[in-house]
Amino acid sequence: MLDTRAAHPGATLAQLYDPDLMPPDLRRAHAALDRAVDRLYRPSGFASDRDRVEHLLGLYEKMANPLLAPPGRPRRRRA
């Protein structure tokens, strides 16, 4: 991805990611990355970008929730 973007040194990110102007090589690089992510997280792939994002954010939420949980009550020490 980074190498593909570097092949367009005069373009800003806004220009590179404009849906009407995105260079074909960058579009192909993103499609290849999406396929790689699909294979890592679900053998059958994802039906859409939305399905992919929802799945990945769900995994992130499961991972982050224990970190965000309120602390339990402090234990009392026996004297």
C-alpha cells in the first residue's frame, strides 16, 4: 500500500482517495489488502465492506471491553 502511494509523489491523500480519481494501481492494492484481511478473519470472506468493518470492529470491541470495565471492589485485608 505504502509503495503504491509512494509511486504518486505529487498527489495528496485527498487526491489519491477521491473515488473518481483514484489511480488504478492503488485501487488494486486496496482490493488485494481486503482479500488478505478476509482470509485472515473469515474463510468465506465478507459480502461487503460494511460486513468486513462490522466484523473487525466487533472483534476490537471484545478486545477493548475488559480494558474499559470499571474496577472491581477493593478487597479487604484481614488484620
